[in-house]
Amino acid sequence: MEILAAVDETRQRRIKTCRSSVLMKNEELEQDLGRGDKRDLRQLLHAARKENDTLEEKLAGLQEQLSRSQAEVRHLKAQLANVTKKSKTEIEDLKNEALTARAQLILDNKAQKDTIRSLEEWIDKLTKQQQQQNEARQSVLGTVNQEMAPRHQLATFSRQDSGLSVKSLIQSIEKNKKTEKPILIAVNQEMASRHKLATCSRQDSGLSVKSSIKGIKNNEQTEKPILSTINQEEASTHKLATFSRQDSGLSVKSLIQSINKKKQSDILVLSTAEQEMASRRRRMDSFSRQDSRLSVKSLIEILENNMKELNGCRNRVIVHPRT
């Protein structure tokens, strides 16, 4: 602005100096006209006036250019003012956006730190719960092993008991046979002596023979019930031995089957408990505290049910008495 004012001032001064110089020349020419030859002076005056007209035209053109340049300057000043105003508003908007973004980033960072802290706490809780579940599983396996040990001992004792009962039955049958053998020998000896007596007495009279035959027949009739009772006793002892053997075999088989069934039921109980624990572990990957609490409760219920089933299986163990 100061430069433009200085330029305008210099132009005005130059114009003034030109006018003053022209006026001075005109006055000098007029003075010369008054003194001497007027033709030359008129020519000079005409030339001076023409030069004055050209200078005035130039001056008008320069003034017009000056006005145009001033209008352009005003337009540029207005544009500059608008640009500066817009730039100031944009700078303020950018500053505000930067401040809001910084505040939002701070809040997001804080929220992420809080979520990370909560996740770490939740992971610690889950690890503790998993340790508790592993300890509970180990305790369940320990109790199952403790329950299976007396069952195994009971099965071995029952097998030994059944074996002893069969042995005692066989021994009693052998004792009965040993006690019955002398009776059979005595009966056979008596029959042989009577047969000899009958053959010897055939040489006697017919009456004596008939009487001896009748006596022998009577003796045979009296001895037949004894032999039949002995044979019946032997058959009954043999049947009893076979029945006792079959019964002992069946009792041993049934005991083995019951033990196998109990082992299978225990294995099923353990497999169901392990499946339930695996399903609860999968559910814990959904990051919900309520689900983890429910899994712990359900695991406790499953353990209690397993203990009840084990106690029921213990009470259902069948001990066969000695035959």
C-alpha cells in the first residue's frame, strides 16, 4: 500500500512539473511573440499545444491505468482478506479436530487398557477354575481307584471262596465214597458167602434146599432196599456234586460279569465326567463369567452324582455264600 501511494505521488509530481514546464514555455513564447517574430513563435506555440494535448492524453491514459490498477488492488485485497479469513477458520477447525482426535485417542487407549486388565483378570480366574477342576478330577479318579481296589479284593475273595466251597464239596463226596466202600464190600462178601452156602446145601434134601432158597430169597429181598438206597445215595451225591460245580461256576461267572459291568459303569461315569469337563472347557472360550460359574456348579453336581453312583454300585455288589 505505501509503495502504491509513493508511486501515485511521484506520478502526480511529474505531471505537475510537466504542466509547470509547459506553462513556463508558453509564457516565454508569448513574451517572445510580444518582442519579435510571431511566425516562429506561433509554430512553437502550436507545437507546444500539440505536445500538451499528447501529454494530457497520456496523462488520461495513465490515470485510467492507475484507476484500473487501484481497482485490481482493491479486488486483490478483498480476495486476500477472504483467503486469510478462510485460512484462519480452517486453521481453527483443524486445531479443534486435532484436539478432539487427541481426546478420543486418549479415551480409546484408556478403554483398551481397561479391557486388557479385565481380560487378564478373567484369564487368571479361568486358570484358577481350571486348576480347581483338574484337582477335582484327580480327586474323583483317586476315589474311583479307592473304590475299585476293595471291589477287586472282594472279587478275588469271592473267587477263592467259591473255589474253597467246590473243594469242600468234592472232599465231602470223596469222604462219603470212602465211608460207603466198606459197606459195599461187606454186602458183596455176604452175598458171596450166601451163594457158597446155597451151592453147598444143594446136595442136601429137597426140603432143606427149598428152605435155603427161600431164606436166600428173603435175604435178597431184604438186601435189595439197602443196595437201592446206597445207589440212590451215590446218585444223589453225584448230582449234588455236579449241581454244586455248576452253581459255583455260575456264581463265579455271574460275579465276574457283575464286576465287568461295574467296571464298565465306572468307565462310563468317568467318560461322562470327562466329556462334561471338556464341554465346560469349550464353553469357557466364550469369555463369559456366568458360564464359567455355571460350569463349576454343573461339575460339582456331576461329581456328586458320580459319588452317588459309585456308592450305589458298591451297595449292589453280590457276595455268594458258601455252598
